[in-house]
Amino acid sequence: MRSKHQKKLRITEKDFLLANRRAAREEDIALHGRPTSFRKALHKSKKIYDRKKSKKQFLASIKE
């Protein structure tokens, strides 16, 4: 019998998704022998015009 203060565990959708992702990751590691990364950043060419970078350099030169 359960006591009055014992909580009943409930599995939420968030918990289910988290456990599913963990299991999938463990399966990939077992399959490939090492962790795989899905978020590969692409190499950004230095030759291409970059407004954000040039603005940052401009503001840095003004502060000096």
C-alpha cells in the first residue's frame, strides 16, 4: 500500500521526447563507435562582404 505522502510518477510528453532522443543518441554511438554531431557549421569565406563584421571593425576603430 502507498502512504498518503507518496507521489505518483507521471511521464509527460517532454520527458518522453527527452528519453527518446537520449535512446536515439545512444543507439547512434553504439552504431558508429563515437558520438555524431548533426550541427556542423559551414565554413564562412573571408572574401565575401560581411556587413556585421565590417560594422564591428568600424565601431572598434572609432572607440580607439
